[in-house]
Amino acid sequence: MLATTDLQSIVQAQKDFFATGKTKEVSFRKEQLKKLKAVIEESEAVIIEALSQDLGKPQLEAFLTEIAYCREEVHYFLQHLEPWAKIKPVSTPLPFFPAKSLIVPEPVGQVLIISPWNYPFQLAIVPLLGAIAAGNCAIIKPSEITPNTSQVLADLIAKTFDPNYITVVEGDETVAQALLQQKFDHIFYTGGSAVGKIVMKAAAEYLTPVTLELGGKSPCIVEPDVQVEYSAKRIIWGKFINAGQTCIAPDYLLVHRDIKEELVRNMKASLQEFYGENPKESSDYARIVSEKHFNRLSQFLDNGTVIAGGETDAESRYIAPTLLDGVTWDDSVMEEEIFGPILPIIEYDDLDSAIAQVNASPKPLALYLFSKDKNKQQKVLQETSSGGVVFNDTLVHFNCPELPFGGIGESGIGSYHGKASFDRFTHYKSVLKQALWLDIPLRYPPYADKLKFLKFLFK
């Protein structure tokens, strides 16, 4: 366990390194991104094994959601970094002639990244990529709940970067608390809202800007006009990948009464197709991360009626992919984000009532609507508020680098991915360069008859 004095030394060493100006060089940033991409590729097998040990992640899920995405994000940054980092001339109002106006992108300085356990590799690396691309130093605090991946991250970063530039600090919540007592230039936190409030409160002590990537109960609304088979597959995939431990997984299903029976039948068929008769024996289904989370989720199985799944095994932290029918808004499963392989199903009679139910809850990180009707899509878009919206699919918006990813209200503050990641860790400094070869006296006293001419100028 690192002592507070050790943390202070690490923080100060990074501040000293940043002060050298080295990280501001675009060539340096690109070189670091390439080094990180190379070490990720070299360490692929080790990363996948750690994810399997921590979460029981299938190899394909580990590669697709944790490794491939990081590699694609690096590639995207390398393609676009130079134009993003350029000084941008902008127009200057005529009364200030002959001045020139510029916007200068500069790194904010030193960044603290606190990453979660559900996608423990990707959700540490992707914010780091943005911090590197923008020219910052960074400390990563990975989750102690996934110790194997945390160790891999620490080893990977240690052999790739000077710790005075980028380093990983491992440990439990006391280490995170000690880090939050230090002064950073930006704090990037991914996790639950309870800890998010602690992070924000600590950041307020130094007026440190924060990015909070939280979560919430992301609704999935299904109208009667859908292609039922495809819709069922996409809902089941989005809900049960990583055993439901995804911040943008469909948290609950709002299904129109007219299509409920057919949709449920197809979802059951998709479950069997994906995971077989006994998902416990499937190599394609993950496990719950810890005993604590297993116990919390198991309690929800008493809500409503289990119509698929429901089996558990505490020793292996297995909870079957489960569909719950007959759930009410007063049930405990509807009081908090589920973050596990349990999907409550609630009926509605018309889209207006479904929208009203969504709007009665805190703003979610994601909202999913399955409907072919463009008017219904537009209605949901205009009458609800959420971090992101996807029509006729789930999760996939997360992997689009042109789409900023983040929450609103209780689901988060700020966004990242692609250019949004660069912006997140960049200060756009406004610069006005005035010339000294000409001085127009219009602004100076005595004002005399200048007002009339000024009004003409500013028309």
C-alpha cells in the first residue's frame, strides 16, 4: 500500500515532467500512442486471460469489447491528431483591426483516471488515449475488484512509459481517497453515482474539472411495428453480454402489450440459441465479478415471476440470463441500476405512457427504441432526455468514434471517445494578437462625437 507521501511524490514528479513541455509536442504524443498500441497487441493473450480470471469473460467478448476497441481508438487518434492540435485562426471583429484572433489547443496538465471493474481494461485505456493525445500526464487508478486485470494494466504501463509521465497506482478505496486529496488538473471517473458524488466533492476542494461516466436504468422500449426476431436477438445480446455488467445494457424492457407474447417467445429462443439449454456450461457466458455483487443481484430474483433463467451458483458466481415478468415500478429491481443478467419486463398500452414512465425516472445513460416508424423515433427523441439514443439496436453507439459518449443529469457529466476525448483533456486557449504599427483612437477618451460613429460600426 502506497503511503500518502509516496503519492505526493508521484504527483509532483508528473507535474515536473509536464513542466518540461515535452508532452506538448505532437510528434511525442503520436509516438506514445503507437507504443501503447504495440504493447496492447503484444499483450493480447495476457489481457484476455486476466479478464477470464476476473470476470469469466469469453475470449471473443474480451477481444471485441476490451482490446479491439482500444486499438481502433488509437488508429482514429493517429489519423486525426495533427489537425486537432493545430492552432486555429478565427475571425476578429472589424473594430479591433488590425488584430488577429487564434484558438490554441493546449493540454490541461495532469489527469487522474479512476476506472471501473466491468470493462477493466478498456475503460482505463480509452480515457488514457485521450489524455495522451491531448498532451497530458496521467495517473490511472484501476479497480481492485478485478485484481488480475489491474496487475496487467500496471505491468503494461510500467514497461511502456516513464512513471513521471504515465503510471498506474493500484490499491483499494483508501488509495483512491488518498489520490483524490491531491491536486489534479482533471479527474476522469467511471463507475457508480455514489462514488461519483465523492469524486465530485473532492474535486470541488481544488475546483478541479471532472468527467463522470456513471450509468442508471437504461430503458428499452419495443413498439408493435418491429421485426421481432432481429429485435429479440439484439436485446438479448445487449443485455447479457458480460453477464449484464454493462453500464449501457438495457436495464428494463418496456414492451407494448400487443407484441409482448411474441417478443418474449423470440427472446427465449435467442437465449437458447446463444447459450444453449444450460448457460452455466456455455463458454460464451461470463460470471458475476464478486460475491458482494452476486448477493445483491440474487435478491432481485424474488421480484415478479421468473419466465426464463433464474438459476444461480454462489461458488462460481453464476446467475443465469434471466427474464422477469409481472414486475412493478415498486419492486426493488426497479429502484436501482441492475448491472447484471436480469431483465424485468413491463407492459404498456401506448407510447405516450411509456415515455411518461421513462421521464418519471432519472435521465438514463442510454435509451433504446425498437420501432420502424420514423415519427415514433422522432417523438421519443424529442420527448425524452438521455446520454445517447439508439434505434433498433443496443450498445453499438459506444463503438462509433464520431459519437461523443457520456451521460446527462444523474447518468454523468461530460463525454469522450474520438474527438470528444481530445476535447475532454484539452483547454482551448483564446489568443488575440494586436499589432503595434497602427493605433485607432476611436476607443480612447475624450469621447466627444465618437458615439454616433461607433453605433454605425456596430450595426
